[in-house]
Amino acid sequence: MTTTYKNIALFLFLLVFGNLWAQENVGSHKINLQIPEVALINVYSNDNINLGNTSVIEAGKPLNFENTNNNVWINYSSIIGSQSSRDINIRISEGTIPAGVKLYVKVDKDMGAGAGEMGKPISTTQELTENPLTIITDIGSAYTGAGANKGNNVQYSLKLSDAPNTYANLDSDHSSTLVINYTLTDN
């Protein structure tokens, strides 16, 4: 046998048996990676919210209904899928606002305790009614952190209505307890 044939035979021998030997030292398995879709919201507050003036200042003067509370925090966790973003809506689901006053809501920007594509809060104070009001838009995959001083701060304001004869419509027997619903929605 010539040297060329011997070299080719040796090469083929090493190629075939070298591959068989290497395959004995290799194992494999599959790993399925799953990222779940998440849409969770929590409204955090340490206190009951009481709005309204409970003391008379001086005879002959009107009551001051300029009353605010900012002890509420919106915390959310979101992982979006094919939808482009999420929004948070708020509305009064139970109870009636007494005649002569209006309830307003304002939302501050995220406090920065989380990460991701945080939503954008409404930039102005808006009247709160039984109709859904979008208060945060464009939430992507993000989380805010949990509890007070994390997420978005909510400020409620009770004010005297600017409608005619508002003060005449005030009635202490019409105090009310409201239930406010927050909803995290897909776009």
C-alpha cells in the first residue's frame, strides 16, 4: 500500500472513530424559557380617607371645602405581550358625591423604586365621577415597588362646586362613603 493510501485510511479511521469517541462525552436536554404575562395592581393606603371640613371657622363665613389627601399609592407589576401598553383607569363604583361639592384626582409621576417602562400620569387635576378616567397611560413591562412611597402618589381633593347656588345645595344629611375602583387595562 502506498503512503498516500495509508494516510487516507488513517485519516478516515480517525475521523470515524474520533467522532464516535467525542459523542460518548456529550449529553443534551431542552430548556423551555417562559416569561409570563403579568398585570397586577395594588392600591396602598395606611388610612381611611376623610375629606370635608369638620369644623366651623367663624360665624358668618363660608366653610372652606379645599381639602386634600395624598396618602394613596398605586403599585403595579406589568409584563406585556403583543399588546403595546397598559393604562390605569379610576372611577367611583359605589356611592354618590353630595350635592354642592366635587371630587378631584391628581396622580404624580412614579417615585423610581422599580424598573422598566413606567407609565405616564395625567398632567392635570381631573374631576372624578362614575365614568372611567384614565390616570396613567403607556405602561410597558415594569414594576413600581410595593407599598407607600413607591409607585405613583394619588391626591384626592374635595372642592365646593362652581355651579350656581352651590352653597344652598349643601346638606349635612347627604354625607357619603365612596368606593373607588382602579383598573389596569390592556391597550
